[in-house]
Amino acid sequence: MSSPSLQSLSYPIGKFSFPSAPTETQRSQWISEIQAAPAGFRAAVSGLTPEQIETPYRPGGWTVRQVIHHVPESHMNAYIRFKLALTEHDPIVKPYDENAWAVTPEVASTGIEVSLTMLDMLHQRWYALLRAMTAADFERGYIHPEFPDRGSIPLGGVLAMYAWHGKHHTAHITALRERMEWK
């Protein structure tokens, strides 16, 4: 059996690509995936030992702990960006260095339950917001300074990206469990 490629380890469900014109059916699916993401993360880490939690999901990658802490941080930024786009006209959002955030001191010393609970609560609130949004709301957008050529990024595409993001990082952990034969 050959070893998985770095590409497949980095993108176990494939790379994300922005949808051109999301449909209501697609948005409903993505909203359901946002709602389900916290349970997926809990299932992915269930029963892992402290040593397993400190294992990188790929060579040179983050540990399971770092992944679990990253997801609510990323999704908090997304939630805030949604709120900004819904309350301002094409706001410019602030980027952040997720790799630098992954090594701030509290990441190594905070139990993953803190971030799992944070994700639970955040996604309850985000899900309520997403369910209340109209089709026109999903056409609103924001400007991301790291992607100036993209112009205003519509929230419908951002919704798709974060539905993918949750599955992407869950797959990092579940694929690691499978490769390592952790039960």
C-alpha cells in the first residue's frame, strides 16, 4: 500500500472552489452542514488519548489540538464577517494569520473541550442567523484585502466555504485516525 500524497493529506475532501450562483437548495444544504459541524468534530475526537491529540494530522501540519482550536477561531471570524456584511455595505474585513494563531500560548495549554463547547455555542447562534437570512442577504458581501481581484465576496459563497471548512478539518482528524488505526 502506498503512502498518501501530501496533497491528499492536506485536502482530504478536495480543495474548495467558490460556487458561481448558489441555489436555495445548495444554501439549505450548507446551512445544515454548518449546524452539524460541531457534532462532527466531537465524533472525530471522541476517545482520543492525550498523545493522539498532540499528533499532527500530516507531516508539517497542525496537531489535532491545533485543528480543534483553529476551527472555532476561524468560524468566529466568519460569523463576524457575516454580521458586518449584513449591516454595512461591502465592508473591508481584517485578515488574520491562522498559523500564528495556532501557536499562541493558550493553544497548547487549553483542553479541546473548551473549543468544542465554543464551537457548539457559536454554531447555534450562526445557524439561527443563517436560517433568518433572505436570498438577498446571501448576495451581500465583503471585501477581503488578501483577495482584491475578487471584489465583493458574496455571503452565499462564504457559506459554501465554511460548510466545506468544517468537513475539511473533520476529515483531517478522521483520516488521521484511519491511517493510524486508532479506534
